Amino acid sequence: MIFIDITKYKPSNEWLVKAQAVKDLVKAELDYKKKLDIIDSHKLLWGELKEDLRKLSHNKCWYSESVDASAHSHVDHFRPKGKVVEKDKTEREGYWWLAFDYLNYRYSGGAGNVRKKDKFDVIKNKCTKEDDDLEDEVIYLLDPCKRADVGLLNFIDNGEITYSAELADWNKERVIYTIETLNLNFNMLIEERAKVWKKCNSLITDAQSILEELSTKQTVKNNTLFEEKLEQIAELKDKTKPFSAVAQSCIYSSGLSWLKQI
């Protein structure tokens, strides 16, 4: 998962005008099924923002950090627009008033969004109408647009996502729910993340060996090699690269103080 500050993004005025017009239509319709019909008949509208949202994350899925040019990506409604499916499988009306609110959009790979679909469990202060305060909702699903949420995820050397041992039980539940809901430990994702970890760990090991040699004998060659390794490690954790959070976890887990400069 990658942090995206969506508040720094704003669609064109033309799009905002069109979205507001549809919002007004949806709000004016009192029949819930007809509300959803109006939303569905204007579904191309959020698709118009897909490229903008993709660029915000350097082509990466906001949830998985993967890049797959051949996959069909989606504009996900973080809070489901049509209906909501709770953890106990019960259903309730969705957040129809957010269907055309771009702040509710998340750029998602197809696999994760298909698994997520209408799942969105709220443990406290459920919002059921437009005037309710979304910030009061206590939700399970981690949000890539919340920096603190992104920080709850941890990675291990086999490529799996998990939680940090020091997390409170509530946050552990949120991590588990998010992994399951978004299919974040899908086999192909695990394999790709494991490759990044392995590459990063290998570079760290090589750099540490060079550094130990430099502690006893300074050479231009070894200094150059050490700088090259640092650059390669830094490239893996660059925010534009797929699974950069995995490289960051690998660096952190090493416990090596010299890596703090990267």
C-alpha cells in the first residue's frame, strides 16, 4: 500500500460541474433503486479520472503497489456506492452520495478491487446519510489516503504482508481484514514482493561487506562500489518503483545504522 495525498489533487472544473449535476439528480431521487440506476447510468464519469489517479501513484495500484500494464485497472469507490457488505455478511445501503465524490476514489488493480467489491465493515458510528460525519466512522479497511493506516502494514522476507508485533489488537484486526478484503497476499503478489526483498537484502549484504573492508583499508574502488550499492538500494525504495514499501521494510529490518542515510 502506498500513501496518496488525494487532497492535493483536484479534477478539472468541467468534470466537477458534470459530477455535481449528477449528484443533484441522485440526491433528488427518493427511490433507492432508482438512485442506483442513475449512478450506474453515469459510471463512465469516474472512469474519466482513471489516468489522473494512476499518475498520482506512478502507475502503481494504491493498495498493492503493483504495476501491471496488461491488467485492467479500476477506479475503486473506497466507501462502496451501491451496497455495503459487513463482516458478518449482512448488507446495508451504500454511500450513494459519494458515488461522484473524487475524494472517495482509489486507483486499484483489478484483482484487489474485484475481491473488495462491496465489503466495508464499520465497527462504530456508521454513516447512513449524507449529513453524517465520515471522519467519525471507525472502520476496518486501511486507507491508502491515510498515512497512519499505510504505516500499519509490514512485510517479511517471503513476500507476505503482515502486521507489526507491537500493534494493538484493534490495528492487527484491521490489517488482517484489509489483507483478506483486498487479496493482498495473492500468490503472484507474494512472489513479486519476495523478489524485491531478496534483491534489496542481497545489495545490503554486499554493501555491508564492502563497508567492513573499508574500515581496514580505504580504496577508491571500494568507495565507488559502496556508493553504487547505496544507489541501487535507494532506487528500490524510490516511491516510483513497484513494491517500494517492501524495500523500505527490508532496510528497516536490517537494523544497520548506515542505511539511515538512504
